[in-house]
Amino acid sequence: MTTNASVEFSNQDSETRITVKRTSKHRLILRRFCRNKQAVIGVVIVLLMVFYAIFAKYMTEWAYDEPDFLNLKQPPSAEHWLGTDIVGGDLFVLSARGLGRSLMIGFIASIGITVIAAFVGAAIAYVEGWSETIGTWILDMLLVVPTFFLLAIMVSKSTGTSGWIWLTFALMLFGWIGYARVLRSIAQSLRDREYVAAARYMGVKPLTILWRHMIPNLGSILIIHTVLGVVYAVEAETGLSFIGFGITPPDTSLGVLIKSGSATLMTAPWMFLTPALLLLALCYSMTKIGDGLRDALDPSSESGGKA
């Protein structure tokens, strides 16, 4: 139930007044989410990281592409708050730039993957007979494709600051396959519902049924996957950039910074620890937000009774 009832008793004329205060579904979900302290901490961490990625360049006189040749590989100091790298780049603004780039790749790729997977999975589940069999077979065949190597090939020749666009497009192109397979299995239970059958009987177009009836009923699953998909996209970008197939200089990302910092881990640990801690904090916070959304959207979860 999504209603909270408060009862008021009056002795005059033996009347009983009942005041019912309704609580909207969205407010109830928000209340459940806020009960999860770790999820709230995750939101705070993400907001702080977004603030850092946007406004860090205004907090210092250095730019990410403006090295200080007089301070090469220097530890944190009053002039360079997080130290410098081997060419004199200020790690405070470099980390902010890399974090912002990784966040853009993560969020855009995750949203694109979710949209493609939802449409393909629901469409295959909606059709029946040979069409569904062929669609499922194609998904199974695509699952065995070595997507990591295809991603590396697609983004290996990208140069300049446009490399992140190619990487995001490549992640969207290959990242939806496994999730579409899962959504197809879930959406199969929706195609036999009464409202879908009624829409078919009324002659509603299949595309309209997908967008108006089937995909919205997958909303909670799609929201959770979108949040957790950010972690997948950021980790994929970090892995590709670490082996030299992702973001390339003069642009930067967390993967690029971790790669350059790993070579000087023993002599200049701040070059590695700063982007590594940012990556760890980002993955941790997004995972906790996903767990909080899962509990808030599931009425049978432990947080449901506490809301």
C-alpha cells in the first residue's frame, strides 16, 4: 500500500473522523532509498566527484595541458596540491580532467546500452514462433564474439580529443548484447499480460506496444542497470586505456593516468594513487547507489518495511 492513514476521534455526536494522507509512489521510493545509508553516501560521493571534475580547473592556475617544466615529478605541495607527473603536469587538474572524461563515457555509454538492450530484448520477446527463435539464436551467437578485441580495434586509430567519442560509440555498439539476452527472458512474462493482449486486440502497432506497455514495465530493472552500467563502461575504458587502446594523449582519462602512474609506483606513488582512488571511489559509490535503488524499487526488500 502507498497510503498512510492517521485517525482522529471526536466525542461529539459519537462521530469518528478519519483523515487519509496519500503518499505518492515516487516519494515512497525516495524514502526507501534514503533509508539506505550507504546508498546516500554513494550519491554524496558521486556529486562531490562531479563537482570536482567540473570546477577543479577554476581552483588552480594550472591547466591540464599546461605542464610546469620547473617541477617534474614533484610530490604534493602548496603549489601543486596533488603533485606533478613526469612531464610537470599538475595532477589536481589532470585527475579532474580524467575523471570528467571517464564519467562522460560511463554515463553516455550506459544510457545507450540500456536503450538498445531494452528495445532489442523486448522486441524479441514480443514476437513469437520462428522470429523469436532466430532473434534468440542471433543473440547467442553475438555473445561469443570477442568484443574486447573489437573495441580495441575500433578505437586504436582514433587520435586527439575525439577518441572518447569513438570509445563511447564502441561500448554502446557491443555492450548491449548480454543484457538484451537477460531482458528477453524477463519480457517474455509481459507479452502474455492482459493489457498487452488487449492492445493487440485493439490493433495497436507492435512498436507502440513495446514503448508504451512492455518497456515501461521493465523500468525498475532498466534504472538499476543504467546505474551499474556506468561501472562497466568506466572499467572497460580504464582497461582499454591502460593497454593503450583507449583514450590517447593529448586527452586523458583515469585509465591513462593509472597507466602512466603504474610505471613510477615505487618512486612517485602519488601519480598512481590519485587516479586509482578516484576510480575506486567511483565504482564503489555507483555500486552502492545501484544496491539502494534495487532495494527501494523492490517492495519485498528489507528496506520496504522501514519506509
